[in-house]
Amino acid sequence: MSQVNFDSMSDAELKRYFLANRQDKAAFQAYLDRLNQRPKSIIASPDDPDFDEKIQAAIRQKLEAFRSSQSVNNTTEPTQ
């Protein structure tokens, strides 16, 4: 059996590989390692008086970024 080079995979490729090969413990570990390497940003602390507003704004921002990426992907896909 040949070794899979997880380092050469993009995040999306590694995720797809892991989901397709859930029994592969090395793929799971590589996926977790990759996730843990990402910087963590703190949106608000629990005692922040604007906690709810900041969390809701961050969620809206993520949704908008996702929607924008989806619309870009839909316009760049070839038609059949």
C-alpha cells in the first residue's frame, strides 16, 4: 500500500480524503493537526457587554463570506 502525502493536499482535498477514508487514522490526525495550526481569533469575552451583538456580527460575516464564495464558484463552473 502506498503512503498518502497529506502535506501536499489542500485543506479541501484533505477533508475530502478523510471523509472518504474514515478508517485512516493518519488522515484523521493530519486533518486535526491542520485545524489546530490555524490561528484562533477571539470575537468577544463572555463578560463583554456587547457579546451578543459581536457574535451575531461574526456569524453574519461568515455567512456572507460563504455566500460570496458560493456565488463565485457557481459562476466559474463550466456549463454543459
